[in-house]
Amino acid sequence: MRSLIVIRQSILFYQKLVGQLQQLDFIPLLLLRLYLTPVMMQAGWTKLQNFDSTLSWFTNPDWGLGLPAPALLLSLVILLELGGGLALLLGLFTRLTAFGLSITMLVAMLTVHAQNGWLAIADASSWLADGTIFRNEAVMAVPEKLAKANEVLQQQADYSWLISSGKLVVLNNGIEFAATYFSMLFVLVVYGAGRWLSLDYLLAKKAAKVTIAKEAVA
């Protein structure tokens, strides 16, 4: 009997704790927005700064994406990433903005990264490359290649200087980052910008007051 009372009290305590935590539900959404803002704006700015080379990549079907109307699509992507990043920061039109950006991430995953597997950085010890979950032969070949590269660099260059900012790695360019950003953006599509610290919330609150005032007059 006593054990049942303890279990019931534990459940009630847990429910109370969850209720308290729900008062902070705007904070995770704010953190997502703050995290994604520089990521999206940097992506858009980089494309803008390298417009011609990026346009060639959008256009060429042999070594690029071979997209239709590449100049228009590139311009739209740049506008979406720069403007969308700012909109996320302000919490303005958040669901619509996050939806548009999530589409760009999905397209990037399917057209650019999917062929390289999951990992962004090649790591042959990862379960996502060694066959435990997925097998990626290109990643599994990296240790031998890196060992050879390090050997050559130790003989031909100032190796200590080369690795002073970190060890050499191989970019695998898998879907890892794009999938992560897509998941974060999808949360914002579903839940919006959150309360208090977003223009969406302030505008909705103001609109509700106007509606109540009109109904009171009517």
C-alpha cells in the first residue's frame, strides 16, 4: 500500500514538474531560431558573394545540379536564406519561413548530399560508415589516404604548422548537417516562433485584442 502511495506521489510530482517546464516552452524555440539565423544567413551570403561560380554549379548537368532556370532559382534561394535568416531572428512569419528553408534543406539533401551517405566529415570508426548501421566504402578508405597524406606532408612541409589549428580531416559532405537543419526547421514549422520573444507572438496578441474590442463594440 505504501509503495502505491509513493508511486502516486512520484507521478503527481512529475506532472507538476512537467507543468512548470511547459512555462519555459518558448526558450527551446528561441534557441533554435538563434542557432539557425547565422547558419542560413551565412549560406545566403556565401552564395551571393560567389554568385557566378554558384550559378555555374546550379546550371551544369555534368558536374553540377543541372537545374532549370538556374539564375532565378539561385536568386530565390539567396533571398530566402538571407531574408529567412533575419525573419527567424525576429520571429516573423516563422512557420512560413521555416517551411521554405526546410524545402531548401530537403532539396540539398536529395540532390547534393545523399549520394555521400550520412557523415559530413569522414570518420571510418563511425557506426554510420563501418557497417554497424550503414556501410560507406568511400569513408572506410579515408584512413589509408589520410595516413599517406600526413606522411607526404611531414616530409615536404612544416607539418607542425599545418596541424596547429587542428588535425587534417576529409570532407565527406553527407546529409548530416542538412538533415539536422531540416529537423530543426521542421520543429519551427510545427510550433512556430514561441511566446514572448517573437514578433509573431506580439502581432497575434495585438490582433486578438483588436478582435475582442470589435466584438465588444458589436
